[in-house]
Amino acid sequence: MTTRTLSSIPPGTTPRAAVAGAPLPRTKRRVYLAGKMHGSGNWRLPLVPRLGVEPFGQPIDCGRFIFTGPHFVPFCGQSHEWVGWHAGVEQHDSSPWPAPEFSRPRWVVPGLCMEWIRESDLFFAWINATDCHATLLELGWAHALGKPVYLAFSTRDLARQMWFARHCPRTTAHVHASPAEALDRALAWEVPFE
């Protein structure tokens, strides 16, 4: 078994290396938008219209905030995180489809997501399913990095089931009708620990 680390990622594929030109001003919050992707689409697209258009890994200025991640590559009309992943298709490392342009091998994705979380000022999670396993792992990373966390649940039942995550330090949690409504509240949140 091969051990892979961020230091073994080829140069030019890490988020900081992907950013070209002058850094964006720090007057806007840098937000990581965690949450499950569904076969019906990526809920982030209305919030980050340039997602999949801007260079992979580059922060995207969305007007009220700067999106730090996660980033996706477009392929067959869907958003993809890595080679071998497709909405509604079993996840595996080999794929019958050609690799999307700018795609990364599957093992690189967790390290990139952790780096994008590290570069954020606020960790936002839209939770609309109990099987959001990667989102919960990202939530743990955000806590380990000391990031303020805004948890947005689509139902009270989900919020009740995720009681442990809701009561972590540096966390606020609310039920919202949509990701857009939730992000509006998150951006207005006066983080008491900054």
C-alpha cells in the first residue's frame, strides 16, 4: 500500500499554487461551503456562480464573501471532485469515462479540502441528509483548525439527530429553508470568538 501525503502531490495542484496574481483583499469572509452533493445537482452553484468556471482551487469572489472550496471540475453536465466519481454511480478509482480536464486522483481530494478549510475564515455546512459522512469529517477538521462553524440544517429532525455536532465549541446551528437563506444568516453572524 502506498502512503500519499500532500507533499507527494505534484507541484501546481495545491490550492495556494493554483492562485495566480495578487491575493484577494481580506475585507470579506473566506468561506468553505461543506455539504453533500446529490444526483439532482450541486446546491453551491446558485451561491457560487463561477464554480467550475474559475481555475481549479482558486478562491472565488462572490460579492459578499470569498469562496475557498470545495472545488469541482465539470464533466458531462455534472460537478465532479475527482476521477471515478459521478453523481448516482458507484464510487471507484477506475472509471470508464475519460478523466475530466483539471481533475485530480481521488486520494488528493481530502488533502485539498483540508487545505481549503485551513484557508477559510468560516466553515459553513448545509446538512440535508444523515449520510453526509465527508461533511462530518470536514466538520472535524474545521474544529481541529479552530474555525468558527455555522451548521445549517434543512429540518429540525436532522438538527436533533446531529446534537453532538451542534454543541461543539465555536459553533452555531440553525434550521433553514434553503442553503441561500442559511448562508445569508451565516455571513451576518457576529462570531464572538474572533
